[in-house]
Amino acid sequence: MSLPLDKLRQRVAELQHHAEQFDKAKWFDKNRYIQSQPSLFDSHVFRSKSLKLSDYVDEVQEALAHLPPPSQRHALQYAVEHIGEQIEAIIKVLKSTPVWAKENRFQPHKKAKVYRQAVKKIMQPSHELYQELSQNHEFERRLQEMISLRQDQLIKASPEQAAQLNKEILALHGRLGRCRKAISATEDKIQQQEKQSRS
């Protein structure tokens, strides 16, 4: 299964294709207002100054290639949000053209939503996965306490009580095993994402 960053790169590659088609069609050649502008977008959205849409997609791809690691949570969040803003701006220009409208006539808002979701998923490891890991560790600690408590009760228990306690201990060990599997799976996801960010 593709990681969120792979998905977003794939989406941006698709965007590059649309931008190249847009540039080839020379949509701005007859637009005097656009021709008089130094660049297509505000300087706070893009550094590039160009009337070629593909140049702006190149800037997005460059930003994706140099994302901060997940450990720098705030920097990563800012970078990803900015990339999201850039993608939205490019899509807004594309949506104003007949080519984009024709290709996406059955789903006018779906494309933009797909890019937004791809951007959002990148942020998951930097907060949701760490939160999930923390909750699982807390659950593991509570299960261990419950097992210890029942093991202490076994010492003074009657045979009937002991049978019931052993049953409960066995069930708790089952839950503990599942909890540890969940911890390992979450740690693997975080490790994969960090590896992906460094590559």
C-alpha cells in the first residue's frame, strides 16, 4: 500500500500533466490582463514568477522533495499546509479552462477534494499516529495492572474464585497480546513514514 507521501507525489505528477496540457494550449495568449502580470499567483503562495503553469507545479514538487522530518512537527505542518494552498491555487486556474472542465465534467469538485485528502494524510504520522501510539501504551499499562491485581488476588482465593480469576487473567493476556500487536503496527507505520521523509 502506498504511503501518504507517495500518494501526494502521484497526485502532483498528475497535476504536472494537466499543467503541461494547459501551457501547450496557450490559454493566456489572448488574455491581455494575464499577459500584463509578472506572475500568475501572489508572491506569498509561490516564489516563481512565470506565466507557465508547469513552473509552479515544479515548485510544489521541489517543496515535496524537501519536507522537514516528522520530528519537526510544526515545520512539517506549515510546509504541508503551504503545499496544499499551492495545489488549490493551481487547480483554481485549471478549473477555469475548457480542457479541465471537459475531463472532469462528472466530478467538478472531486479532483480538488482528492488533492486535499492526499495533503491531509501526510500530516497523520506527525500527530495522529503518535497519539495512537501513546493511547496504546497507556492501554498496555492498564492491562498489565489488571493482570497483576488478579494474580495478587489468586493467593487468597478459594478454588472457585481461583478458576474465575484464571479465566479473567487468560482473557486479559489475550487483550494484552492484541494491544502489543497494535503498538508494533503503529511503530512500523511511523518508521516507514520517517524513512520516506528522509529519502
